[in-house]
Amino acid sequence: MAFGMGCCCLQTTFQCCNINEARLFYDHLAVLCPIMLSLTAAAPIFRGYLVDTDVRWNVISSSVDDRTDEERGKKPLENDKFVINKSRYASASLYINPNEEELLEDYNDLDVAYDQSIFETLKNEGFDDRLAKHFAHLFIRDPLVVYENGIELDDTIHSDHFENIQSTNWQTVRFKPPPPKSDIGWRVEFRSMEASLTDFENAAFSIFVVLMTRVISSFGLNFYMPLSYVDENMKSAHNRDSVINEKFYFRKINLDDDDEEVPVYQKYTLNEIMNGTEDKSNFVGLIPLVEIYLDTINTPKETRKKIDQYLSLLSKRASGELVTTARWIRNFVSNHPKYTKNSVISHEINHDLLDACYKISNGLIHEESLFGDLDVSGSNDNSNNNNN
């Protein structure tokens, strides 16, 4: 487990106004997770080798996969209760929006194991089917870590027993109920993104996801499509240079006919998803939607100027004008004089790579292939380091 959990990532948690908004955001952000995983790709090296993937997700998924052979379906069930199709670190397996007009049952098309007794208990306590099934699915897992002083607890004032399972289901999104006797509200955690070299990039990706929640809410967007398509997108996001070489399933978005009776979802390039198709009536694009939203709320000039810089980074990464961190790392290794085209990252290559990463992160060099003409010089301000 330590190897996989040593990987860095970028996660954002959103406060929602109520439980229904949290359930809506959970579903729609689940669809965005593979898109943002591909766009932030930054992990092409593991254990000293250049590998045939650009992201960390499946590496961590395998490192914490504690399913037995019976749970994997390799042996008949004798000692275990369920055949579980995914690692506990995986993509979301269920949509949970209670609105049956928005969320059609056909979209929850994955074979999902769940504990029937927990499902019935939650139903008897007032949970609707979708939320009850969500938690009954999470609780098919065993606890990984149990501390001696955390066994005998009063569950009316502590949520440790619940969180022991909830927080070790590491899905691409996490639905987070308020702790007992707390003023913390309903939250959703977005978990798929890779960590980037600079604060500027991490801020750009984080703020974009924040703005997407506002766009979804303000425009009443509907991203729903079968979850099996979302899983296909997760697979595609792992491939080398998926940002420019792969196509991803997405639901057609056009503000003029978003209420069409027959939903249309098809494969688009990441450039088309982010920037829109050439014919905007086909797919308007996520970045143009954010820009429309910013126009409607009269964003202050200085704030808009900064956000436009962030959106420019995402737009150019999606189009291929700027490379992902993973592609920059591959190029650095391939062009290193000591690289012998055998995937091995020697100590010298590793040293020079980390030195370049440090200099980029701290604004000591400007890497045009990553940033173009964008000014990221103030993103990692170490001016006070000498005072620490």
C-alpha cells in the first residue's frame, strides 16, 4: 500500500448548499473525472522505469486492491459474500441523484455488488433506493486499519466507524455527509487529478472544477450517460498522450437544445470537449460554458483576467499546443544524453529531471512547452524562504 499511496495528486472538496446539490455534483463530477485525469497527466515513471501509461490511477488501484480470489471472481464463493468487480481505489460505480427525470436507471448500468441487509436497514431508516445502494455498496469492503482506541465508540457523537469504511473507498469522487454534531455541511470530493509542477497549474485545474460546479448548477446542465462509458473514459485516460490521441464519451451539450428528448452521447477529442467542436451546435465546449457563466455574473476585471489565464492553460493543453507534464517528462528523458532508449531512468537522469522540476516549480526557468507565453512566474513565491 505504501508504494501506491506515495503518489501525489490534486484533490478538491466542494461545500454544497444541501444534500440534493451534493448528490447532483457527485454524479456530474464523476463524468468529468477521466477528462481531468487525462488533462493533468503527470506520472510516466515508476520505480525507475519509463512506463506505458501517463497517470498514477491504476498503479494506486492495484497497490491497495485487497480483494481475495473469490471476490475477484477467480474462485467460487465459499468464504466471501460478494464478487467485487473493482478495487477499492477505482472510478465511481453508482450515480446517486434522487431526481428520476434527470437520472434514468439505464445510466446506472454497471454490475454493482452491495450488502442487502445494509440496504434494507437504510431503507427502513428513510433512505431512498439510490442513496441506500450507494452506502450498501461501500460497506461490502473490510476495514483496512483499526486502532485499539477506536473500537468502542459512541456512534451518536463519533463517525469514526463510518469513516473507517467510507474513507478507504477511494473512488474518483466521494460523497461526504456532515459529521455528527457539526456545522460542516454536505460536501463532494473530486479526486482524479494529477499534481502539477507549479501552483499556477494546480490553481488553474482546481478553479476550473469549481467553476464547472457553478456552470452545472446555473445552467442546469445534464452530463448523464451510462457509467460504463465513464469507465471506458478512465481506461482511455491512462494511455500515453491520451489528451491528444484518444477520444472520450461525452453527452452532447448545446444550450439551445439541452432539453432534447433523446440524449446524444458520442466520442469527442479532449480538444472538442474542452474548447468545443468547430460547429458549436454540435458541442459547445466546457471552457466556452465557463466563459459564458463568468459573463453573466459580471466577474470583476482583475479576477477575470486571472481566470482567463487559467482557462488559456487548459484550452492549450487540450488542443495540444502545450504539452502535459507527463509528455514534458518523457521528452526530457528521451533527450537526455545519458538515456539509452531502454526505459531505465538512471541516477543521473533522475537527478537532472528533479533539478529541472525544482527550477520550474520555483520559477527559476520558464518551460515554453508547458506554459507558452503564460506568465506563471509568481505562482510559487519562495521570497520568504530565507526567513524560515
